[in-house]
Amino acid sequence: MESKQHTIRVGDIVTALEAIAPPDLAEEWDNTGLLVGDARATARRVMTCLTITPESADEAISEKADVIVTHHPLPFRPLKTITTGDVAGQLLLRLIEARCAVISFHTAFDSTRGGINEMLVERFGFRDSRPLLPSELHDGKLGAARVVDSDGPVPFSRLLKRGKAELSLTEIRFVAAPDHQSRKIAFACGSGGPFLDSVAAAGCDTLVTGEVTFHTCLAARATGVALMLLGHYASEQFAMEVLGNRLQRQFPGLVVWCSQAESDPIESA
């Protein structure tokens, strides 16, 4: 007689993700955990994505996903109403109607061991990184952004070449002197501009991030910190594929895939 397959619940996926990205690592302004749905509902099909957009929502609904694991939360900020009058409301109403749960661990996944920033460090060929802003709750072993010391001075041009190759980029914007040498490098996926003061205070000479404002570029140049701007999408999306693979290994009974419909909204010509 065949054994009955264990039913996987939405709550089981939330618990697994909490183990990967402890919720207390999330920034105070963030919105994480199970954001839409019933923790008791059965989960069979899971899609990961960087952001829930009309395109990725269409894909999840057409492919009958029971769960979307998104990096960027939806909803992100508190909502007074959920109507078709704005994009967030439209997306939420469609997903609720389709009974598709939404889970996000966002900045907790950025900061955890094996999270996005540590993955970025490894993609650039470094090991033994440490938090730029350690979490007191985790004995300083986990925290926001990562810092690594190179074995010797690394030409910034070499880091640019590595970034292009590892993230399949044709171009990378940057702020740096032509002969800049990197010795102490900080990594902050997404929008890393708010870390600049802490990066400089820690003695880092380079910050690898997704995007910053124009005025942050000016501040970095004035303080001598080189910036490598990978693009918000490129600095994070690859990690959602990795996360999907981790969930698939942990829950072989699930069908897990990374969204094929979403793309970087920013193009160049």
C-alpha cells in the first residue's frame, strides 16, 4: 500500500522561509511574512519573482500558482483601501480572487547568512564577508549589507568585468577614478545609497549596489568611495532563482519556478 503524500500548506512554506531569513533581520519599515492568503491552504505550485507586476501576476494566475514568493512586498506600505483605482489594488484583488498567497521576506533575505548580499559577495569571487551593520539579536554575525577585505588591491576595472560576466550585463554604471584600487568592499543589493555614510565610516573604498541617487553619487565621489551600480533588478533577481531551487529541494512535492514574465523595466539604447 502506497504511503499518503504529506500535504504542504502555505504556512509550511512561510516557516521554511523564516528559517532561511529570520524575520527580525528585516528593517523596521519593511513588510514581511505572509502578506496575502491563508496559512492553512494547500500549496502545490509556487512561483518566485523579484516583484509582483501585472506581467508576473498574469503568469502566476495562468499557471495556477498557489503561492508567490516575491522579494519586494505587496502590499509594501499600509493601505487604507484595496480597489481597482491603483495598480497595487488591482494586483491584490486579482491574486485574492485566484486564491494565490503572497509571501515576502525582503530585507531579511538581503541580510541573512546565504542571503542576497552574501550571494553577491561570492559572485564577485570573495569569501568570509561580515555585516556592515551587525544585528545585536544575532551576536553581530548577521546584519545589513556585507563587507569583505581583498587579499590585495584589486583594480576597479577588474571588478566591473567580473560583475558583467556574473550577472550577464552588457554595461555597468559607476562612479570611480580611472585608476581606483579596491581593498575593502561593501555589498548592498537594491538601493544601497542609505549605506554610504556607514560604508565610509567603516573604511570601505568601494560600494557595490544596485542603484543610488544622483546626489549620493556626488557624495561618494567627494568622500572617495567608488560606486558600482549594477541596476536594482540585476543586483537581486538572480537570487530569486536560487531561493526557488532551495524551496524545491526542501519540498520535492512542490512545483517551483522563477517567473519568466518579469523583466528589468529599465532599458538602454
